[in-house]
Amino acid sequence: MKNKYYGPIVTAVVVMAFIGGYFYLSNDNDYYNSYRLQGNCTNNALDLSMTAMAPMIPAMMGLSDVSTNSTNGSVNETALNEAVNNATLALNYQQKMLKSAKTDTEKNYAKTLIEQSNALLSYLGIVKTMGTNKNSANNTEFMNQLESFSNQTQTYQNELQTIIKGDTTFKNRLKQEDQKNNN
């Protein structure tokens, strides 16, 4: 090959490496940006679900309507709808995480988050159903479902912790992202 072709070939290789590195880092940023956003949405969904359930608790305990401030023990529909919206947004971000995951650890973590969000959405559906039905026979059923959801959530949290503990690099990156989110 003649010397006059080396310059353009080297330039093309450098440009391709730069473009490849950009897309690699861009995907990396997509995963961790989605991680932070899904975390915020999940926390909002959980907070709002507690707000939605607050009027139900006195009625489930058999307290009078006076103590419930005339809520009749029904679910707070606005808070519940917002909780569902936030849980759905979290699920969308988690699916984006799965799509942009590069390692098995990232994929497994995203899959577990997706399962957890699907369980949360199912639970919010139960809250809606039970919140509109004031039959005291359903209170026991609702409390059993609440306990089941709590156990299921703990199982998902344990799975997430196992995934994190299995990959030190991933653990450090999540810690770094959590610190960014808290600042």
C-alpha cells in the first residue's frame, strides 16, 4: 500500500472508534439514568399508595365515620391513580434498563425490578377493588393480600441484594448513582 492511503485509513479507524465509544457510553448512561428515574417513580408510587390507603385503615379497624373525617373508609382515588401512573412510569424505565443492559448482572437486576413493579401494579389493583368495597369480610382477605404482597416484595428485595453483592463493579456504580440522586 502506498503511504498516501495510511492517513485516511487511520482517520477512519479513529472516527469509528470514537463513534463506537460514544454509543457504548450513551447506552451505559441510558441504563443508569433509567435506574435513577425508575427509583424516583417507584418511591413516589409507594408513598402515594400509602396516602391512597390511609382513609381505608380506620374503617377496616371498625372505627366510626367521625374518626375518618367523612371519607367513609373508601380509597383516596386521586392518590391511587397517581400511584398507578408512577408505578407504570417506573415499569417503563425498568424496561428501558433491560433494553440497554450490557451485562448479565444489569439484565437480571432490571428483570427483577420489572417483576417487582408488575407485583406493585397488581397490588394497587387490589387496593382499588378493596377500597370501593366496605364489606368487613373482605378486610381479612385484603390484609392477607397485603401480607402476601409484603412477603413478595421482601423476596424481590433479597433477589436484588443478591444480584448487587455478586458484582462489585455494579454495586459501586449503583452506589454512585444513588449518591447522585440524593444530591
